Amino acid sequence: MPFSLQISLGDRPASPSLSILIIWCSENRDFFIGLSSFADFRPKFSTFQWYCFWGGLHRLLLADGTEKNIRAKGEAITDINGKVVEVVGTVQDISKHKQAEKALLELKNNLTSAQEIADVGSWDWNIKDDILFWSDKVFRQFGLEPGEILPTFKAFSEFVHPDDLEFVNQEVEKALQDVSPYSIDARMVRKDGTEWIMHAQGKVYRDKNNKPIRFVGTQHNITDRVLAEKLLLKSEGKYRLLAESMNDVIVQLSPTGKLLYVSPNVKKFGGYDPESEIGNDMSKYFANDTDIMRAVELLEKVLETHQNGSFEFLFKPKDKKPFPVEHTYFPILKNNKVTAIQLVLRDITERKYAEKEILEKQKLNNLLLNSMPYPIMLINKKRIVV
């Protein structure tokens, strides 16, 4: 049966003298073959039906065993009697596009696993277009199924405890106005009404005019830690018993920054003898001067405002390399005056590693998305673009 075939690969038109990709299929559309030249195709074509030629996305197996992904589109040209005399169409190699899609899927799975392990969710707010992305973990922290609602700042605000909402809004505004970094602890309320405590931190990205254009961050469920810390303050006797059984280190500082008490676990935590450390200045345990200056400023603020909170720094152990810790602090008051400051030190090396993995995977995700030749939309089960 005489016919001609025109196929385009990318920007290059294929000719009979070139090695080309050919797709053909039987009536059930499940047979694909790669042929080395136009001539190889001609004698085999007549055994198949014209109506299935051709269109859509297909996997193509070449004669050398190589697999390609292609997008094909074409139509049969008929004469006045309805007989097919020519087939005209295009074939585009989209193998790299498919590889990028696979890489994105693997990236998403790895990111989800990392967030589940660390109990950390991530979010990304495109301020200019007012588009907010939540990771699956963020949805679950709110008691939702991933994609159940459209992420917006208003939706986030509805999960903030009413008594903490004003504080959260103020801290977000301070971050956007570049007044202070975004690092807060706040009470949250899940869909089913149960409460939990969130530690959130983020970074604001700005354009050349210093206008905020993007807000990226993480949120961590710290409910168990906060409850444990409250138990520590309930009574001195119970406090010491619990302090000595915890993996975290319990410290009590004087208003001048001297150690009044340190739990026995500091031996395992940092190689220090607990009894020998009493009376030492807190600066001994900081690995860099910048953190010391921050700690001194924070101490002055606690003495003035009586506020509690958390603080991260690089801890300097006696017998190994410095590592990141988070300490939560509570002022102990008597007659409305700070008499001591209670600290709980926790090794956050694994959490920092997980956060780093999350940020690196987000960067890779953005790189892959920006390199794709086609737009991508995420649509939830309710057919809402997220």
C-alpha cells in the first residue's frame, strides 16, 4: 500500500534517510516498536488498522532495547474514495520530561518520609501571588487529609488558638516588615478540637527593593516537650526525679548567668561532671561568640519581661565536636522578681539534619519545576488547584 509519512522529532524533520522513531499499534493499542529507518516500517504497516494511528503519550521500545517516552499526534489523509494515502503527524521525545517527573515523585516521597520522622511540616508562601503551599505533614498536624482544603493564611489562622492568634499575627507582621526573625511557639487547635503546641520558624525572601515576596518555613509539634517541661516545674522533688531520668539536660541559672544546678545527664550529653560545673558561667558551653552575645541579650530580656521561650545555639561539649541544641527557658519568680532561670537542653542534631534535607529537597524541587518545558498544576480531590 503506497503512502508517505512525515514525522518531526523536536525541531528536526525526519526523512527516510535518517534513523527515526516510529510508533504503530494493533487494534488493542498495546504494541509499540522502534525501527531503524523509514524503509523498515513500510512492509509491516498494512497488517494494522489505520484508525489507531496515532495520538497520545506512549512508551517506545527501540530495536537496541532502549526505551523512549514520546508524545505522538497525527492523522491519516484519504483520497476521494476514503482510502488512506498518507499519514502526517509529529512525534516528540519527552523522555527527559518523564525522568524529571519521576525524580519529582521520588523527591516528594523522600521529603514526606523526612518530615514524618522529624515531625516537621513545611510551608511556602508566594506573597506576591498569595499562593500558599503546605506539605502533607502540615495538613496532618491540623487534623486534615492532604489536600482536604485550600491552603491560605486565613485557613492557617483558623487553626491557631484564639488566645494566641494576636501574638502569631504580630510575629508574622514583624517578619514581613524585617523587624525580627520568625521563630515562635504557639498553641494550635486541630480539626477535631484537640490542642497542640507548635514551634514555627521561617525566612522571608525579598526583592531588590526589600519588598517581601516569599515566606518559607517549618513547623514542629513540641507538645510532648512542653508538657514535660511543665511537669518539671510542678515540684522540686518530682523535678529532680524527672530531670535525672530524662535524656535532655536540665539546668538552673542564676540571674547573673551562673550554674546553680545541672542534671546528671550532662555527663553523657557533653562529658561534663555535674557537680564540678556548679558556679561556672553559662558562656563556657557556647561554641561561638555570636551565640554568647545573643544569650546575654536574651538573659537581660528575661529578667526584664519575665517571658519564657526557646533558643538555639551550638553547644560546646568537653569530649566531642560541637553540636546544635535547643534550650527552652522559664523564669522562676518570687515577689515578681526573677530568682533563677530554668533551662531544658535538647540535642537537635537529627532535627537540623532533617530540616536541611527538607530545604535541599525543596531547592531541588524548585530547580526541577523551573527546568520543565511544560506547566504543572497540583489539583486536590475536590478539583481545586493547590
